[in-house]
Amino acid sequence: MTSKQTILGRVAQLAKANINALIDQAEDPQKMLDQLIRDYTNNIREAEEAVSTTIGNLRMLEQDHREDVGAAAEWGTKALAASKKGDELRRSGDGAEADTFDNLAKVALQRQLESEREAKEAEPTIATQTEVVDKLKSGLAQMKQKLTQLQSRRDQLVARAKTAQAQNQMMDAAKNINVLDPTSELSRFEEKVRREEAKAVGKQELAASSLDAQFEKLDSLGDAAEIEARLAALKS
């Protein structure tokens, strides 16, 4: 009975485990859940084997009890038949043979009593074993339900972890972007182009200024020649 109580205690303890509390206390809930799933699966397998053995023993006891009840009824029938035969022989005047059948009836009645006693003695054990089996079956059902909850929570947790990881990666990538001015790179490139354009304008202006100076010098040379020509005309 001690081993059966131990099995029943283990099943009850596992079935009553507070999964939510275990998850909240774990440093790595996913690893903890994976380990719990493995432990629960192994415990369920062990418990199923133990329950199967207990049920098998109960069925053997029930079979023995049925056989004892059947044997008691059979011995009762034999005792009645032997007693009737003895009565017939006694009525016919064969007392010695009648005593033989009466003795057979007594032997049958003795066997009947023994079978009835064995059947009655087995009944409390069968009742206790039946109660134990019922509790073990109930505990196993709760354990399987807990295992389903564990597997569901594990899947939910993994999905949430993957979503959180993707969000963190996105936020890490976003750190390298200028959130206030997403076109800052384009703005800097545009500023560089403007500086190049201004530089080109400056060169054009510089070139134009040099050309104007040359034309002004040419104009001044023309004036000097005109003055010399007019002076020569005056002198002539």
C-alpha cells in the first residue's frame, strides 16, 4: 500500500503545481517551460505505467473474487445435490450409502464456506484499490491537462519572445537614422552641390572680369592712337 500511496502523492503534487507562479519566478521562462514539459512528460509516462500495474492488480483481485463467488455457488449446488441423494438413499433403507453422500455434502459445504470467506476478505481490498485507481486516473487526467497548458504557454511565450526580438532589432536599426530630419543626408549632398555651383559661378564671374579688363585696355590704346592722330593733323 505504501508504493501506491507514493504514486498517488506524486500524481497529486504534480497535478496541483502552480504553473503561473513557476513561470513568474524563472530567470529564463522558455528554458524552464521546456524542462517542465520534459519532466511532466516523463512523470506522466511513469505514472501511466504505475497506474496500469495498479489497474492490472485490481482486475486480478476482481477476477479472483468472481471465481470465489462462483466457486461458493458451485459448492453449494454440489452440497445440495449430495444431501438430496443422501436423503433418497436413506428413504430407500440404504443408511450407509446415505451417510457417504451426507459426508460429501459436508465437504462441499466446507469448501463453500472457504470460498465465501475468501471472497468476503477480498472485498475491502478491492474497494480500496478501486478508490486508489479512480484517484490515480483523475490525477493523470489533471497532469495531462497541465501538460497541455504548459505546451500552450510555451508556444505563446516563444511567439512573444520572437516578436519582442524583432521589435528590438528594428529599434536598434532605427537608432542610426536621424529621426528629426530623415533627409539630412540628402540635404548635405544638396549643400555640396550648391557649393560646387557657386564655385562655378565664381569662376565664370572671374573669367568675365578678366575679359572686361582686356577690352578696357584695348579701348584705352585706341583713344591714345586717336589723340596722336588728331595731334598730327593739327600740326600739319
